[in-house]
Amino acid sequence: MKSKFIALTLVMSIFLTSCDAVDDLLTFNISNETSIKIPSTSPINLPSEIITPEVTTNSSAEFENNKTKASLVKDVKLRSLKLSISDPSDKTFTFLKSVHLYISTTNSDEIELAYQDNIMATTNVIDLICTDKKLDQYIKADKYKIRTQVTLKESVTKDVTLKAAMSFKVTADPF
């Protein structure tokens, strides 16, 4: 009886380890960027909406490069979203109180992608807090929209352009 238990335990541990190994082999990252322009006319202490141009995904090529296809993708999550100020180059995030980014497609509802509240950064780069929402349908789409909601804590005298660098973790099924 003891040897059967040991054998069963060994078989189960090999099975579970091999499943994790297969998932690791079928997991890769997709990166996208978009620009967000905060107009100098934005109000202070009131949320204002900024719609960015549609982001064209390169997901089909990324799926192919990773030897999979959209129909096999089973899980996509946002791994990181970094905002950096690209113009003016000497600006820091001291002007920004909060930022929330939302993602949508023509066929999918809008959901929150990432956010940061009570921003105290004195640098020109910040990492946002990523939500744990499943993003399969958004990344599989040819294009998606990013809507940004910002609240300023001080006025900006010149338009501020931000670069949003997004990294998505993608896991696919083997067949």
C-alpha cells in the first residue's frame, strides 16, 4: 500500500510539473505603445477624459513568431504599464494627481486597464497598477482604443505628451 502511495505521488508531481513546463513554453510577451496628450487647458482637481488614436496590435505576427495563433490563446493579462513624459522632456509627474487607463474595442466593452492615484512622483516615469482583468479579446483584435482619465493637481502651461508602454503576458494552448 505504501509503495502505491509513493508511486501515485510521484506520477502526480511529474504531471503537475510538466503542465507548468508546457505553460512556460507557451507563454510570451506582447508589447505595445501609444501616446497620450494632456492639453494645457485641462482643469485642475477635476477628472478629464483623453481619447487616444486606435492602437494597432501586432498580435497576429507575435502569435505566429511564438508558433501559435489567436484561437489557441487562452489567457492575456497586462504585465506592466509604464508612463513616461516625452514632451516637454524636462517635465516631471508632479502636476498629476491620478491617472486611469481603460481599454475597449468595437466588439468589446470598456474595462479598466491600469491606474495610479495620489501620485507623488518627482520623476518623468511612473509605473501604473495593473488590473488583473482577462484581455484576450482586446489583444486578439486588430485594433483597440485606450481612454485615459487624468486629474491634475496643478495647471500645465504647455501640452504634455505621455508615452504609455504596455507589456502583455500571453499564454496559449498547445493545440
